[in-house]
Amino acid sequence: MNWLKKTLDFGQKIKRLFKKRPSRQDMEESDWMSCCKGPILKKDLEENLWVCPLCNKHFRINPKQRFDLLFGREGYEILSTPMPPDDPLNFTDSKSYKDRLKSARKKTGLNCSMIVADGSINKIRLTAIASDFNYMGASVGAAEGEAFLFAAQHSIENEQPLLVIATGGGMKMQESIISLNQMTRTTLAINDLKAKKIPYIVLFADPVAGGITASYAMLGDIQIAEPGALIAFAGRRVIEGTVKEELPENFQKSEHVQDCGFVDTIIQRKDLPEKIGILLTILLKKQSEVKIDDSDKTSEDNIENREAS
């Protein structure tokens, strides 16, 4: 009986090995998510702005959730951006690019990964750009480039700051040199903003990589990041293989990038509206005048009198 028991046990192990794992769709439709201490209700996460209350992990959120957080619900207007041809190169790998775009649009309800909104923080009007990582990893192509240029022009025409919530895996390989050209176009648009002395603020949200990091994400007047956000150009394993050494554990995380001087400050998601409002007030020189109390004024008068004598 011992051999029979071992055979049955082995059969159970094989059965568990080939047991169907939950699909990505099953996980998305579930009421639960996994984090540091195991399952956590999505409802509880949403109430906490999609931040784990135990480990402070900042989960990815979509553009509408971003704008609701920054401007308040119904406190902003989504702007319609130009749409170039879908598939300029008729690209096909294991699946045609057109089919990939159809799937992304069905999944997110968006025409491209980048959305532009007009709203206000601390009574200061500004233009904001946010990307949806569920739309082909928020990678940048011609449509996203047009959206960025539209947002920059909108900021210039209305003389209001531009805030970019940068996230995405880089440039779209399906558009080849057309997508790489967006790095140059967005940089030129930012130069126009700076020539007009219009504030340009970048918020790094997990993850930012590739050509996004190498272009508009690193050109802000102020560079903000959420805690634990991945900020990279090449992947960790690629770099380790190139330099032939082990990198720090938190390498390419926002905290490490701040230590290296590429991020100015890290702000908790719940504090973003307040902190960005303060930054905008300072950048636009709209801060209230500093009041000097009578004792300070008397001290200054005494110093001036002594110097005169």
C-alpha cells in the first residue's frame, strides 16, 4: 500500500501543477487584490486612494482617477486632442498593430493612452496630462505626441502651467522612427513653454521607463515622484549585465533616484493637490506678502540708527 500511496500523492502533485491559474481578466474582475499581507479588498484600497495602508504601496491608477484626485470630481474638463492615422507603417508581429489598438481602446475606452484635462488647483488654472498604463503600457506614439503638443499649446495660449503625470514603458516599437520622433517634438514643445516662462511640472508615477524618461519626463522645472515609483531607462538586468556588478536593492526606485539628484521631492498621493498647489503659487509668484510684526520692525529700525550714527 505504501507504493500506491506514493503514486497517488505524486498524481495529486501533478494535478496541482497543471491546475488552471486565474487569468488576468479574472484578477481584474475580482473584488480583491494582493499586497504585502495577502488579499485586500479593492473597495478598501479605493477609499485610501489606491494606497496600501500597511506598506504604503502606491498602486497604479487611471487618468480619470488622477484628475479626480487633483481637481476634485467634476472640477475639470477633458480636452479633445488630434488623432493621426492609426497604423502608419501597417506593422504586424504576432498580431497586427491595428488589432492591438482595438483591444486597448475596448479595454480602456480611450482613443490613445494620453489624456489632457483643464482644471484648477489652489484656484490656479492649469493643463494636466495623464496616461493610462492599461493602454499598451502607456507607450508613446504619434497620437500621444499630438496630445502632448496640444496640451503645451493650450498652456501657452491660456498662460497657465503644464503638469505631466509621467508613466509608461517608452516609445511604441510598432511606429518605429515615428514614435522616436515624439521625443524631439515633446522636447521642443517644453522649450516653447520655458521661453514663455510657463511652469512645467513633472510627476513620476510607477513606472516611467525608456524614451519617456529620456525626453519629457526629465525636463520639468520641478520633478515630483510618488513613493516607490520605478524611474528607469534600461532594465535592471540589462544594466547589471553591462557593468558586471550587482546594483542596490532600491535601484531605480524614486527614493534612490532622489538621492542621485534627479527627483526634487517625493510626495504621498493624498498630499499631491496641496503640495502641487503650493509649488504653483511659488512658481507664479502669487504668494502672500510676508508680514513683519512690530517687534521685528523696531529691531530693524534700531540697527539702522546704530549704523547711521
